[in-house]
Amino acid sequence: MPVNPGRVVVAGGGLAALRTAEELRARGYQGQVTILAAEPRPPYDRPPLSKQVLMAPPDAEPDTTLKADVDALGIDLHLGEAVTGAEIAVQPGGGAAGKTAGEAAGSSPAELRGTVRTARGTYPFGCLVAATGAVPVRLPGTGRQRVLRTHDDAMALRGLLRPGLRLAVVGAGWIGAELATAAAAHGCRVTVVEAAAAPLAAAVGAEVGNRTARWYAETGVDLRTCQAVESVADGGLVLPGGGWLAADEVVTAVGVRPCVDWLAGSGVRLEDGVAADEGMRASVPGVYAVGDCASFVSRRFSRRLRFEHWDVALHAPEVAAANILGGDEVYDPVPYFWSEQFGRMVQYAGYHGAADRLTWRGDPDGGRWAACWLSGERLAAILTVDSPRDLVQGRRLIASGTPVDEGLLADPAVPVRNATAA
């Protein structure tokens, strides 16, 4: 039987926050839902920021706003009101006090009493959802460095991109590659510096990342790997040993960190973000976490994971909303991510570790190809380049856990779905 969680306060104003509110309404919750959004604009999609927005003509105004009728949903939406802190207490009498998140499954969140603070006031709640996302990591130094995280960041960057601009991008990860792609298309003189030995090394390893290095050269981008940066100064980057890279503009794309400082001292366990269980429940009953700020326990991969993926922000709220209303659902996805860079569609599904063995599918020096990671006889992850069918079929194999034949998987003439072990 559904429970009444009382007033639900969602801290954060992105896709994960809006999806939580939508799912609560879709599941019949008619109580008060308050969303506290740090940014002054309604919830919007972030993936287009490094793709369509940066690639658009200077006079274009791409619409990234999420198509949702907030008024019809009856959501109390506060824009430009970032959360700054929280006080949380579990009232005795319901048996939930002191329990872990898993043990508290099914306990009424009404046992929770707390308030969230912003610069404008306090908001009492019976249930709290952390959906505050992540913030970009910045480099030391007093020079101007730009980041790409918000709509305003993207619009400001696009206004700078022009032929001849000397642009230094620090970081050759997913965002750095997409930034370089857009800047080169606008005629900028782009230099990408990366501390690792290859692009995307942190995400997919140097062996696979190296296969993307030539894409930079083909586009006229100067890629410098194994290049650390000491600081950002006026006019460029300070490099180790007294080196210097002159630049008109610097964009830092070295990753993000979960935005959870506002929960310090609240009693909510933090571990690479808010530590949630399989049902997106935090350590305090009645507190949940979704999106970029949530790390969750994956049964499929037997470890705690956190992803900054659109797909996670879209679907994890379905589980959180169900459990807020008394359910006991589990979030255990096959993670999915895509990137458009240097004229190619790169897609990744699954999760792989250092112990998983790499198998190439097709010619990685050619056009379409894939990298597959195997854990024993099962496919753990797949990265595809311009091969959406392989991605879809590989993701299904990962989800099913069906053993695969490594030789068949490596043969691009054999559909991935048919690469199963006899």
C-alpha cells in the first residue's frame, strides 16, 4: 500500500530533479513537491550544450528546455535558489531510527523530519531527494578559465569561438573532445593538453583511447598527451619546468565532483557523492539521491557506481519515486553514454574494470569498429564507433548476462546478438 511521505523537497533543478517530480505524480502522489533549482532557468537538457549549442551559428538560440508543464504537475518550483545546508532528524517510534537504508525499505518516510536551507529561507520536508548534480573541477591559478556545465557556460563559449582564436582545452575526455570538435569547426586554433598518455584514458583506457588520437590531427587540432598543467595564468597555461602555452582562452575539462557539500554534518553518508543503496535510498530513511550526485550499489557489477550520464538521470528517478511511495524497487542499469566528436558517433554501454580483457571488433584504424571488454565468458562493456546496431545488441547481451564466443564477437560479419557461446 502506498505511503504518504509528506512534503517532498527535491534539492536540484536538472533532469533528475524534474523526472523525480514527474514520476511521483505519475504514481499517484498528490502531496506537495518542491524543487529548489540553483540556476535561474527552468530544467533543461545538458547533453546538447557540448554538441548542438556549441555547433550552432552565433545568432541561434537552441532550445534545451525540458518539455514538461510544471504548473500542470503542481510543482512548487524555485529558480535561482541553491541549497546551502540541511538539518535532518529521524523521529523515534517507527522502528526506522538507526537502520541502514536497506533495512529501512518499506518504513514510512513520514518518520523523517528536517529542513533544507537556501539563501532565501528554509523548507521543511517529510522526504528529501538529493539531485544537486556535480560541479566542474578547476585548475589552480589566477588566469581566466572557462568551464562547460551550464547553459550560460555554453552560450558564453559559443560567443567566443571564431576563426583564429587560440583556444587551449585542458583535458581530452568526452567533454574536451566535443569542445575541440566544435571549436575547430568554428575555425579556432585548438590545442588540447592531456596529462594521461591518450585521450579518454580515464574512461576507456589508453589502448582504446589511443585509437582516437588521430581524429584530432585529422581535424587540425593539436593534441598533446602526457602533458601536465601547473596553473592557469593570464594569456595561457603554465607548464611544468617553466613551460608555457599561449592561449586567448582556456577551457578546463578535467572532470567534475558531486555537489554534496550542503549535506555535510546532516548525518547522510557521503561516498563519491551521496551513498545510496540499490533503491536509491540514502543512509538516513526518507532521504534519496538521484543523478550525478548519487553513487549507488550495482548488483550487476557487484560494486558501488556513480555516473554522470543522461540515461541515469532519466531512469533512476523512476526507482526513487516508487520507493518514496513505499515500494521496494531496484535500480540496476546497464549504463549507457554517447559522444559526438570529430564527425563520429561514439557510444559506450556497460562497465568494465582493469581485470576485464579487451577484444577488438573490426579494424580500429578503419571506419566502424568496436572495443569489447569480457569478464570471463560474459560481455561487460562495449564501445562502438559509428556502429549503433552493435551497441544496441551488445547492451542487450550485457543485460542478459549470456555467455559469448570471443571469436564470433570479434568478427564484424557476425551480428553481435549471434556471438553467443554454443
